[in-house]
Amino acid sequence: MQRTDDGQTVKLSDYRPTDFDLHAVELTIRLYEGRAAVRAQLSLSRRAGIAATVPLRLDGDELTLTSLALDGEAVASDRYTATSDALIVEDLPESARFALTIETELVPEDNTQLSGLYRSNGIWCTQCEAEGFRRITYFLDRPDVLAPYKVRVEADKAAAPVLLSNGNPVESGDLGDDRHFAVWDDPFNKPSYLFAMVAGDLDAVHEPFTTASGRKVTLGIYTEKGRVHQAAYAMDALKRSMLWDERRFGREYDLDVFNVVAIADFNMGAMENKGLNVFNHKYVLLDPDIATDADYAGVETVIAHEYFHNWTGNRITCRDWFQLCLKEGLTVYRDQEFSADEREQTVQRIGAVRRLKAHQFPEDQGPLQHPVRPSEYREINNFYTATVYDKGAELVRMIATLLGRGDFRKGMDLYFERHDGEATTIEAFIACFEAASGTDLSQFARWYAQAGTPTLTVREAYDPAARRFEVTLRQTLSEGAAGTGTAPMVMPVRFGLVGDNGADGDPAGTVCGDARIADDLIVLTGKSASVTFENQPSRPHLSVLRDFSAPVTLDHDQDAASRLTLARLDPNLFNRWRAASDLVGDALAEAGKDPLGDSTQPLPDAVIDALLASAGDDALDPAFRAQAIALPAEMDIARQIAVKVDPDRVHDAVESARQQIGKKGYPVFERLRKGFDPRAAFSPDAASAGTRALANTALSYLTAATQDPGSALRQYDAATNMTDRMAALAILAHHFPEEPGTATALDDLYRRFEHDDLVLDKWFALQASAPSHDAVEAVARLAEHPHFTLRNPNRVRALVGTFATANQVGFHRPDGVGYQWVADKLADLDTINPQIAARIATTFRAWRSFEPARRQKIETTLRDLRDIKGLSKDLRDIVERSLK
Ligand code: ZN
């Protein structure tokens, strides 16, 4: 039996199936003010070969048993043991099926962890992934135990006119006493983590959808009262997702209804429960007045992601939690492909790579390092990570790159055909691509087992007399905290040989060493290999790792002239962006680390000219141009510096770069502003969003150049949508904190949107991210604000999370007060919601990379946290691993 008790480690190698099979589940949930009564009837049988002396052991978590019956008869008290976290029943039938009826009582109102059954603004809802179902009833709470569920919900009619669960609605009616009931039937076998129930006074919008084969589905989105008009875009995104999955992967929806519920208090983004997705309302509710373009893109992605899980996660699920990337990496890959098709390919890829480098690379290079498929954990909630999700998606992307689109699709088809209805493993997934393509992927599978970011070293040599260009590739992986090995991996490296005119030359080359080449793809399989290109009349500019074809750190000692040429002319737009962004990143890392260097002019003129060339090129997509001129985040620069980081210096370098670019690019930015009409009607489409992004980036540079907040103040006042309003307000709050108009604008936002929690989150987050040594006093004051609460995860993330991750100057104040404040908040939060406390605590993991004084202060903070008595296992796990 797998257990996750305090201090105990669960190991992949210990996996074995359950002793009992589960055949069907019938649940009755009775909801009252202040309590809920749950009756679970489980149809079970002993598995063949399991001795009759073996008891049934069910998981629980903070449960109270009120009654237990076997085949309708009360079970004698000497035949079972019930504790809050387990129910053990002895003397069960040797082979026949039996029905166990378990009754438990809960207090959803007291459930502040938001796992299991809880109440959010009066709405009863559940969250069961990963181990929340055991907080509702005793159960074989693991993903390889699948069964059909029939669920009956009873509640007061006025408090909960809407009663929802998984599957199809089959019955509803009156119970008298102002109470009513509904029965839901989910015919698909599912694990307990996909169970859901929602009951409350909700508004709804419904729309019909007909699948490719003619199934009529009713789509529903449920919201808190008065907000359903904000669900229109989510509904549109849902329909587009359904169509896309039919076209791209041949996957249709399979029930009569598909419901989405938007909830205010939610630990994560959203949850893919079968037929009843439950969302953090941040990823459903939108209108132009409250939401930015980034929010629209987020809703579209998350709606798609959860919908896509119906096939990759629900129809085919995970055998155990070590296989989490089987559903998450694959589903992120699918949602990224959807966004690339719905929006713009290169811009989407740039965004995904930025996120990977900002979140996954630091995780992979620090003490919390773990493989995409971990082999052990103490607390599974701490493994919903960038590595499992985003690196997991990169691995699927590499399979697609290696196989090509056709064979990749064949492999996916085979996966759906072979494993539909099963709980399976990464091995089974990979085997489908091997079978469909005839490719041996056994070496590739190391990507799932070996943690760490490999370095791809690229060296080049040109012999003009022989007209020969030679490229040497070498891969290295150093052993990190996970200790999972450093054997060479299969690395797909897309490339091009760019001429001075910006055109790709013939990529035909000859390989020497452990690699192969086909068209524009080199696949490096050994530690090193070289590729020779003949008939090169002049030295080509090597554009390597196009589209970020492998999740590696690139070490390419290319000369400045080639880098600048690629930054202007690379026909692969992703690499054009990366060439420029690496030039900027390298220069800022230099300026940010050298205590004697000149950090007031960090960027060479030629680099700025290359950025401005892209920004000013009207032939390019505006969203791409905005990305091309955006500076790297301070955290990314810090990661590049890697040792003895001083966040104040990094910040100063970035600030000087903004002013430098603003001054040099003044005419370009002015021209970009001229073509921009802030009063144009709002449309959330990608092209319009790109235009706004470019104009707002230009505004930021113009104000940096002039040091005059006037244009930002005017834009704040004139803005007709939240994107333009927030862009202006961010410039004011971050760069003109002393300007009286800044406080007025912040106040104005507060007063206009005080009733809207999603805008209030923005208001808190914007102030929490304002870079200053006084920021800790500011966030401490905001924590006393009547609208601040540790009970709402979005609010906590907006204030504490933003300060700890997006305010390098404030959080890393040299006296350590920033660390202390965050640690104090986390200690309080840990008693309310340990999952969120543990997640925010990961910000301390980078402590070893800072200069000695800060490094020591963070270490002390972590040690003090570790020594707190009664710390949750979630937070303890993160703190202890960070210190290792
Ligand atoms: Zn997911």
C-alpha cells in the first residue's frame, strides 16, 4: 500500500497493484449548513491470488466514520479499525463481490486547504487531485483504481438550486422540507482524483455543440451570481478547443454534457474532472474592462488544456503519480499547439520558451531538481512543477520533431487505441511511438529519468581555401541534486546556414561521430559529433537550435558579427528573436555582475540597433516586434550570472538599458505610438493584442527616455480597456512612484473596481512588484488591508507570491527584512493552506546563487522555517529539500 505519511517517501520501484478490485461507486452527498454527510457504497472483490487473511485498507485524511456496513449489515467493531487517515476491514469474502457502505461526516466550511469538499463564497465544491478524495470518504485513493460513479446530491433548494457532478444528469426532484436532489451518472471508468461535485446558487450559460460524428452535447459554464456575462470568451474558446481536437488529433467529446464551473477560491489554475471541469474563476471570467490581453490568452489556454485532458488524462490516465507527466506534459504540448494554431506560431513559441527558462530552468538547476518522471516523493502536491508540465511538454515536442508530423500522429492514434480506458505509464506511451514509426526510443527515454538542463556546446570553424564549414556539437550534463545520472541523450538540433543576404543555404552536410543529419535536423546521440558543410564560398552564419528544438542551455561562441546578422535577418523568426535576446542577456549579465563596470551604458549600440530594426519593421507581426524589444526579466539575468548575484546591480543594469534603448529608439517609438488609437474598439484577437503590446512597450521606452510620466498618466485616464490601463499604471507604479499622479491612479483603480476581486488582485500585485527597498513596508501595509486575506489563494499569490518572485529589489533587500516578512507570512499561511505555502516557499531555492551576505540571510530564514514545530509536510518537504 502506498502511503504518504509524514516523513515517509513513496517510491516508484515499490509500485504494485491493489489487493482488491473496485467495480462501481455509488455516492450520496447530503449538504447542510455547517456539515455534509457522505455515504459511499463500494462494490469490491478480492483480487485473484490475494490471501483471505489480507485486510482491505482504505485511505482517509481527517475523516470521521459514522457507520460501516457490509452487504447491508453493520460491521462488528472488532472487524475494522477506523482512524482519521485509514479504514482497515478484516475477514472480507474470499472471492465474491461485496458491497461496503461507508458513512462519513465533514465540515466543508472548515476546510481551508481547499482539497476535498469545501465551500467557496457559499458554493460547495470539491477538489480531489491528487489525494483529496480521501478527505471525502475512505477509498482506494490512487489513480489506477477505476470505476463508474453514480452520484446523488441533496441540498437546500435556496442555498443550492444547482447540483452538479460528473457524467450525465439522470434524475432530479423534490425532497420536501425545501430540499431537492439530483442524480448524475458517469459511465466512463475513472479514478477518484477526477471525481467532482458542485452545489450552489450559480448562474449559467448553455450552448449546443455537435461533434464530428453527430453527438449533440450541451456545453455549460457556471459562475457566481451576476458574472455569467463574463463567460462568453471562455465558451468561445471551449468550442474552438473541441473543434481543434477533432481536426488535429481526431478526438471527440464523449458525454451529453460538458460543464465548467468558475470558483473564487482555488489552489491551482483549473481541474479536468470528467465532464465537470472546475476552474479558478481567474481563468473563466473576462471582459475588456477588467481583463488584459494576457488574461484572455490565459483563459484560452487553460480552457483548452482542461478540455484536452478528457482524452489525455481522463480516458487514458496515470498508473501512479510518478507518471504525472504522462497527462500533464502531453496536455501542455497539446494546448501549446492549439495556441500556436489559433494565434501566431513564433510568438507562442517565444512565450513558451521564456516561461520554460524563467520557471523550469531554475528548478532544474537548483536543489529542487527532479526528473520529468520522478522516482520518489514525500508530498505529491509538490510535484505539480514546471519540470513535469513544461519540460514534460518539451519532451513530447522532441518526439514530434524526431518522428515528423505524420509518424507522431500515428503514434498518438496508437496510444489512444491501445490504452483507452487504462491507467498507464510513460513506457507504454513511448512504445506507441516506437511501434508507429519503427524508431528505437530507448535512449530518448533518458530525458524522462535524468534531471538537469544539459548544455549543448557548439563550435564552428571555416576554411576559406577549402570552402568548408565545420560545426562541432558536444553535450554535457552535470550531476545535480537529484543524482539521476549524466548519460548522453538524444538531442534534436534544428539549424540553418544563413547567408549575408539573410537567406538559408543548402543544409546538406556530412556527419562524423554519434549523430545523424536529415534536412535541417541534426540528431546528436553521443557526447559529441561534427558536421561538415562543403562548397561554402563564404562563412555562413550558423542559426542553431532553431525553435528551441531541445530544452538545453546553448553555449555557442559565435562571433559578434554573425550574432548581429542573425538578430536582423535570420529567416527563422524564433532564432531571430533569440539571437537578439541573447545579445541583450549577455550584455546585461556582464553589466549586472561586474561591480566596477559601467552599468549606465550596458548595451552596445549595434545590439540596440538590431532590436530597433525588428521593432520598427512594419512587415513583421506586431506581437513579435513587442517580444523582440522586451528586456529579459531580472531573475533570468540573475540565473545567467549564477554566482554571487547582487539583485540591486541587476536591476540597475536593466533600468539603464531601458533608458538607453528609449533614447536611441525615440523616433521609432514615437512613430509606433502615432499609429496607435487607444480608443479603438476592443477585440481580444491575437492581432489586436499584438498591436496593443507593441504600442505599450513603446510607451514604456518613451517614458524611460524622457523620465516624464505625462504620457503614461494620460493613457491611464484615457484608457478604454484594462490592457492599456494596466500598462500605463505599471509604468507609473514601477518607474514613477514619487509622482503624485501615480497614487491618484492607483486609488482610482481601487475605487472603480473595489467590488471585483480579479482587479483587486491586479491592484495588490502591481504594488507588490514595484521595485524599491521600501517595498517590504508597502506589502506589509497591504497585508493589513481589509481586502487582504490568507484564505484566498489568488489574493495570497497576488501579494505575497508577487513580492517574493517578481520584486527582486524589494524581496532581496540587503538587510534580509524581505525574506523575514515572506517567511512569517508563509508560517501563518501554512496553518491555513499548506499547498500554497509550499509553492511560494520555492522562491527561496535559489539561495546559493546570491552574494554571501544575502545568501547567509536566506539560509538562516530557511533554517528558522524548518525548525517551526508542526509545519505541514508540504512546506517541510520544500524547505528541507531547498536546504540540501
Ligand atoms: Zn493539466
